Amino acid sequence: MEAMQALADPTRRELVAVLAGGERTAGELAAPFRASRPAISRHLRVLREAGLVSVRADGRERRYSLDPRPLREIDDWLEPYRDLWAQRLDAFDTEIARGRRARREGGPA
């Protein structure tokens, strides 16, 4: 999954998060980052090549938008693991409740 490799970088994950709020110009995307504009451009290229981001020319500006299709593929891949984590978190919640109950009743925690 090329999208997962692209999202391994925290800067690219942040760019995707910003684009989830709507279309942005390259300058708008680069502004909050300490990285240089060429570095942000390289990150955007990786995201484009992974299919996560599309770009269109708007006069002299390039406008970027999020393409959610690769995220759906990741979501589909993760689906079987959700049940596993839900079961483990439910068991953890049960243990926390037991510990609280035992403390209230004066027993061992």
C-alpha cells in the first residue's frame, strides 16, 4: 500500500489533516511548517504519487485537495483489527471497573 508508506512521515500526515478541511494552495499548506517550501513540495509530490492528493492549476497557483480513496483502502485493511482492539479495550475497561469497585469495598485493588 503506497498510501501507508506516504503516511509514515508525520509532515505528510499533517498535510493530509490540513487538506481534510478543504482545498489549499501550496503556499497555504507550507505556511505553518518550519520546513522549506521545496521540502513541502517534495512531501506533496509523494502524497500525489500515492494518490492521496490531487492538484489543479488555478491561474498561477496550484491548488491541492485530498483524495480519500486510498484512505478508504487503508480503512478496509484495518477493519479486521478493530474488533481485536475493541475486545481488548472492553476487557481493560472491565478490569478498571473491578479495581474501582474493590477499592470502594476496601478489598485489594
